[in-house]
Amino acid sequence: MRFTRDFYRPSEASEARVEYPDYLPVAEVYRYENASMVSGKQSMYAMVFGGKRAKPDWHFRFRSDKEREDRIIAWKEGQEARIEQAAKNRKARNAGHSLEVGDVLHGSWGYDQTNASFYQIVAVPSKCFVVAREIGSKLVRTEGSATYVVPAKDSFREGERGEAKRYKAGPDNSITIESFLHPSKTSWEAEHYETHWMYGH
């Protein structure tokens, strides 16, 4: 059985005062007081619901009205911050990439050794997609078991590895080749680490 908010809301007998903040969609804030059966002293309570959740975000007893209001204000501010961040995230996702033809992407992969792969952008069909081809690299220097390489422009790989393929690109200017390989934008001059072939497995 799935319970709704009606199951959790304070009963009418408690004379709860409810607030519906207009800037927080479907949020509910309840304030109420109950007398202790032992001491007869009034205790202050608050219960809040955020989003579309059936269960309350929290339901607490407070020692003073100020303590209760401070907690409610902090919760409201947190809700507002989450809504604003969600809006920013949606805007970023819809913004698309800023990649251009001629840009280069780099990704590292490997388990027992680190390999560097490079992809050159050869077409930009839309703000959400690019066409890229894998290219080779040039050795810059070696330091023990480490080598450093830079992308080699227009040195497209032979066969299937060098075929032009369409990829979805996000606002972080990255694409996904495999689950373990997510190349992102770099520069043609940037050096990237690889494990020396003599030390690989």
C-alpha cells in the first residue's frame, strides 16, 4: 500500500497551521503545538513536505518558536537553492557544445598501462553532435617509464579506427567512444602522458 501525504499530515485536532510557499511548487509547511500528557506544557512542532514527495522531509519538536522558524527558513532556502541549481543544469544541458572543425579531443584509457587517444573534429552538424576521426600522436619526450605525446593533426588512423563517426557532444565538450573512454577538448600543443611501450602489458 502506498501512502499519500494525507497519511502523514498532522491531524485537524492538532490545529496545525499550514503554509504553501508560492515560490516552492507543491511544498507544504505545517506548524502546530501539542500539550504534553505528563507536564501539560505546550510543545512546538513543525512538519515540511518538499517537491512531490509523500513523506515529510522532516518532522521535529522544538524548544522555542524561534528555533522552529530558523529551521523552516533554512529548509526553504535549501529548497530554493536546489530549484535554482536544477534550472542551471537544464540550461547547461541545452546549451550544447562549443566545438569547431579542427578541434582535437584527448582521452586516456587502460588498466595495467595508460594509453592516450586523440580525435579530430571534422564536421559539426549541430550544437549537440559532432563528427570526429581518430588520429595518431607524436612522441615529445620520455622520462623513465613515462612518455609524453601530442596529437598529430590530420594523421587519421587507417581502417575502421580512422572512420568518421557521429558523436553526441555535451556542454563540457566531450564525447563518448566507449564506456571507459570519454575524450574531451584539448589543444594541439598540450602534452599527454602514456606508459612507455616497454613497461606495458
